Amino acid sequence: MPATGVWSGCAAAFVFGVKFRRALPTIAAGVMIAGIVVTTVTITGIGLADLILGA
């Protein structure tokens, strides 16, 4: 999907002439970090909602 991190990372790597062998691990690491951040925020939000709502 255009404008997502992976798509933008691939486009930037192409525009700046970054070799595939260097771009792939960097983009993959970015995806993993984003996944960890989103998961952490989601779990924290659910935990806070349970705490506040007493569910």
C-alpha cells in the first residue's frame, strides 16, 4: 500500500541507489520495530481500558 513504511522505504532505497543487500535487512528491521511498537501500544491500551472500566 503506498505511503506505508515499507513502500516508502523501498522507494527511498531505489531513489538513493541503496543496494538491495543493504536495503532489505534495514526495511525488515523497520517492519519488526513498527510491529513491536503497535503491539505494545495495543496491549497497553487494552490493559488501561480494563483497569479503568473494571472489566
